[in-house]
Amino acid sequence: MKKKIAISIVAVALVLCCAIGGTLAWLTDKTGPVTNTFTVGDINIDLTETEREYKMVPGNQLDKDPTVVVKPNSEACYLFVKVEKSENLDTFVEYAMAANWTQLVDGNGNKVDGVFYRVVDAATAKAGASYPVLLNNKVTVKGEVTKGQLDALTEATYPKLTFTAYAVQKDNIADAYTAWSKI
């Protein structure tokens, strides 16, 4: 009889344990997934200018409108313009750079010949912007140029002024000269 009581007690205890264990709830939770998509940054620029014929007459101002365009959705960047001029250009024509173009200097403080830059911040690059290269979009034929000097010119010796634009990302580049060295 003691054995039957013991078996009954064990059976009741097992039933109680199963009943209690079955009613316990574990606290759990789960988050939704977080997906990171890595897109490609880019810089897109263009150099535009109205096409026209330039006839030199001493003292005349000539319309010349090279403009660097940072296209929308570009990244913050260092924007450069390289100005190349023929050896005789300074004899005949003078010009000045538009506002906010800075002469590039190297690590020793020496000017980098013909290279000018500006910094385009992220918001401006995203929206897109245009930057005139020349002050008032003009060049001036020097007043002291003579008819004899003009008559001596040939197609091969006409003065030439050439612009090329470059852009380099601003992120992770400390200064304009370092950016220029990446080109």
C-alpha cells in the first residue's frame, strides 16, 4: 500500500509539473531586419561656352563665357579650372578670373601655373550649380596693340586661351593641392 501511495504521489507530482510547465511563458522578442544599401557616389561636371567668333580690335571687350557646371546629385568636390594660354596671349589680350576662384598653391606655397580652384559643398553639389570662369564673362584686347602687330599674326600664331575643368571628391581629401595631385 505504501508503494501504491508513493506511486500515486509521484504520478500526481508529474501531472502537476507538466501542468505548471505547460503554463509557463518565456518572454521573447524579435526585430525586423535592417538593410543597408550602399550606392555609388559620383561627381558630374561640364564646361560650357557660347560659341562665337573673336575678332581682335584694340581696346574692345569680347564676350567670353566659359562656365563650369556641377550637375545635380554630385558629391562635394574640389572644382578646378586649368587655364592654358599661348605664349603671345599676354601681348594681345587680358582677362581676370571670376570671383571665388583661388590660385592653387603647392605644399611649399608656390603658385601652380594656370590652375584655379573652388570648393563645392555637399548641398550645392546635390542641387547643382554653375560657376563662370572669367570676370564679367569678358576678355579685353589691349589698347596698345598696333595694326602692325595684328597684321603680323597668322592662323598658326593667333593668340589662344584654353580652359579645362576637373573635379575631385572633397570627402577624405585634406586640401586642394592634394586633390589636384589625384588628377
